[in-house]
Amino acid sequence: MDEETSDAQGFCGLLCPMCLECDIARHYGECFCWPLLPGSTFALRIGTRERHKIRGTLCEDWLAVHCCWPFSICQVARELKMRTSQLYEIYAAPLTKETFI
């Protein structure tokens, strides 16, 4: 992930956290209006933490969402970017004449 994308995402999350949350919901295949539902940010945060096996507790999630909502959205977006943009190299052994026989 390049710094410009990260900075733009951070500004978007702080200036319009609802827009960033809509983008995260779209990433998960949820409805565009998902962020308008009560408790959606909390559910999104818990879902992200469980999918990617990020340590934390429900209490920590609740505090983050209810005390620092915009920062919580930025954190979820950053974690998703870090964890879904990793490329894995697949190594294929070259074929030898013996495998054709």
C-alpha cells in the first residue's frame, strides 16, 4: 500500500467516516446502506477482527466504536488494506523430462 492511498483513506475516514464505512461494507459484499443501521460499525469491527484473527475483546471494540467512531473506521479500513493487499508468490517446480515419462 502506498502512502498516498493511506493518507487519502485517513482523511476520508476523518472527514466523512460514513463514506469510508460504506466502502468497507461494499468490500464485504454488504448493502450500501449497511452503515445506516444501528450497531453496524460495531458488527463490522468485530467481523473484521474475527475474519483476520486480530486480537481484541468485545469491550475494546465497543469502546473504540462508541468513543472514537471516525478513528475506529479508519483503523478497520487500514487493517483491511494491510491484510487483503498482501500478495502471495506461488512457486511451481519446473517440469523435468522424468515427469513426462
